[in-house]
Amino acid sequence: MSNKTWVDRKRLDWRLGAICTAANLAGAVFVFVYLIAIAPGERLRHGSGPDVIAFSVFALCAFPLEGWWSQVSWNRALGWLSDRRTPSASERDATLRLPMREAARSSVAWAVAAVFFALFSVVVDGIGGQAIRVALTIVDGGLITSAVVFLLFERALRPVFAHALGGESSREVASIGVRPRLLLAWALGSAVPLFGLAALPYAATHAAVHRNIGGAVLALSLVGLAVGLLMTMVTARSVADPLTTLREAMVRIGDGQLDVTVPVDDGGEVGLLQHGVNQMVAGLRERHRLADLFGRQVGPEVARLALEQGSGLSSEQRSATAMFVDLVGSTALAEVLSPYQVVETLNALFHAVTGAVGAEGGWVNKFQGDGALCVFGAPAAQPDHAARALRAARSLRVRLGQLAVVHPGIDAAIGISSGTVVAGNVGTEQRYEYTIIGGPVNEAARLTDLAKAQPGRIVASIASIQRAGDEAVHWASIGSVGLRGQSAPTAIYEPVSVDQRVL
């Protein structure tokens, strides 16, 4: 978490304190004004003076006490944030439960207020019905205020939740889900004010009062509109913002960007969804990494073939060209170079082989010690596989000449042969590899040994020259040779120089 931007604790405390104070003060002032000046019923026998005094005394006691209680709870839950460290499991859960606990503290304060002012009404007015009406009105105001505190608190703590969760979802749901959140917004933004409207006629005891309920209806309607709008907006943002982030992340993932990470800043269902997306991306990154490593091991064409066909030991006949490349003088190099330098030389050779072969659409089937088997025409069919192989051989010789400047003594022999081969997976179901088997492979290996004694270090069979098309003009016959394992001599060719072609 050291690479994250930490939330300033002092600024956070100030913001949380402002939310609690503003929400509870606004609710308390509205309920007080409503009870003494708007609500229908018998009131103000004693004038408004005692009510103002009682309200002021209670507020001066309740607000500091609740503020102290909240600060103690925040310090206990957010100590890890002040220390800028990863929270423990208990600290993380306490952080995620802060909105609910703060709403509960507000509810306790409002419940005490309901009891206090109900008793005050009985003592001052001696009217039991008035006391019940006061208590119920304060309870309704407390429910709405506590819900507002919960939603605003949860919104303000989102960056802290992201730190606390650290990209993981909470094992236990520490916040209400989407459905309860929407029901809460409806119940406290609409149902409670509407209940107050429905109860107005029962609060009036005679016809004169019935005629004076217009102000109460207007006040409750405006509260319902304002609180309902606020709660709906906050609830909608608490769901819509994470979903917008998730949608944008999915678009980037669809474009192939696998470095996407969605911040997990919710302790409920939304947080589980955010964590699920992160797990999915991590799995895709791992699969992409494995596919990349697999492609490097066997070649892109073989990797695609494996993904298309799945596992199995199937094989097929193909017209293809085999090209062997073998380091010349490897034993002597090992005697004068350190093991590290030998490996460095081999890597330089194989890099040149891969570049020359890949440029012509071939692939390196395998590296064998200080040599390599390259294939053209399989697994992807290439009608001009022989021409591709011959061009790749000539290009490779040029690259080896350039490498000799950096790696003195580096040299390689190349043998090329074409014909019908069997291409497919060889091995067992548990471990197999894609390769080609047949006469051209054996002949190319024999020609590689022969090429080590030739000045140009490249020898191709007549079978390759006959299939080469226009590429054949770059090759000249150097006679015939009897190869081990063959009953008849094989005509062989080597590249011609520019001077020879002019002659």
C-alpha cells in the first residue's frame, strides 16, 4: 500500500464531524420548529420560552457528548490510517462498519431526545397525548437523520475503504447491500414523511385545528421531497459510480489492456463485484503470460494449433522443408571460452536463426544443443516453403557474418531438404511436442554435416531447388554425394555469389 495516496486523517475527521453536526443540527432544528410552530394540536400553553431553553440545554449537552463518543470510535477504528499501515482484520471490519455505527449513535441520541422532550412535555403541559406526539415526531426525525448520516458517511469514507480492503473483498459483509440501500432510501425519504402526513388528522382534536393543518402538510411534503431527493441521489451514486468504473474497466479489458485494477471501496455486494473483476483480470493476465511462454517454447503457429485442436497425438502428411543449423567448431569454442561466454554465443546464434527464419514465415521447431531444426510448410501450409527456406538460409549467412565481428569464431553450417513429412504431436498424452518426421529431416541433418566442409557452409538438396521457383537462380550445383542411409547419390547445391551469376 506504500504506493497509494494516503487519506489525510485530520481532514477526514473534520469532514466526518461536519457531516454529523450538519445532519443532526438540521434535523433537530426542523423538528423543533415543526413541533412549536407548524404541527397541529394543542401547544404553547406556556409560550415558546421553556421549549427554546430545553432545546438549547439538550443541544449543548448532546452534541459535544455525541462528538466525543464518535471521535473515540473513529480513533479506535482508524488508528491504522493515522499510522499509515495495513489494517488488521479487526481494524478493517471496524472501518467498514463506521457508517452503520455512526448512524446507530445518532439514533441513540435521538431516542434520548424523544424520551427527554416527552417527559418535558408532561411536566410542563401535563398532557399525555401531546407527549406521545412529541416523542413520535422526534423518532421520525431521528430515523431520517440517521439514514442521511449513514449514506453521507459511507460516501465520505470510500477512499478509506479502498485502503482498508487493499484490493480484496471483505470476507464478511460489513455494509448493507444494494437492495436494502434502495429500500432504505424509499422508506426514510418517502414512507416516513407520508406516514406523518397520514397521521396529521389524528393529531388534531377539534375542527379549528383541522383547518390549520395546511402548514404541517406543506412542511412534511417539503421534507419528503428534499430528503427523498438527497437520499436517492446519494444512494444512486453509491451504486452508479462503482458500476461506471467497472464498465470502463471492462471496455479496457475488452481492448486487451490487462493492467486494469478496480479499486475495492465497498464492504458489501458492490465490493464483491469489484473484487471479482480484479480476480478475473488477474486470471486473464496469468493465462496471457502462460500463452506467451507457451508460444515462445513451441512457436506461435504451433501454439495456435494447440489452442484450436486441443490435446491429442494426431498427425498428418505435409509437403514441407526442413532446415538444420549447426554451430561449427563448438568443441573448440568450449575450450577457449568460459561457460557464460559459450551460452552468450549460442544465444546470439539462435537469435539470428530465429530472426532469419521468422522473416520468411518459418518457425524454429527445437534447439538441440548447439543446433536448431527449422521448419517451413508446417503446421501452416506454405506452397512456396522451399523458396522460403532457401532465402532464409542465405539471409542467415549474412547475419552470421555480422555476428562474427562481435563473437569471433562464430560459424554455422546449414542443410536444407524438402519433401513429404509427417507433422504432428509426438510423445504421450502426458508429455508431447509438435515436430516433423520423415526423409527430408534426415537428409537435411546429413547435408548439415556435409556443409561444414564447404566454403559457403550451406548445402541444399535438389528436391528443395526443384520446388524453389525463382529462388533457384540463386543456387548452383556442386555435384552429387552419397548420403548415409540412401541407396542413390543426391544432387546438392550451394548459393552462388554475384560474380558467379554474372559469369
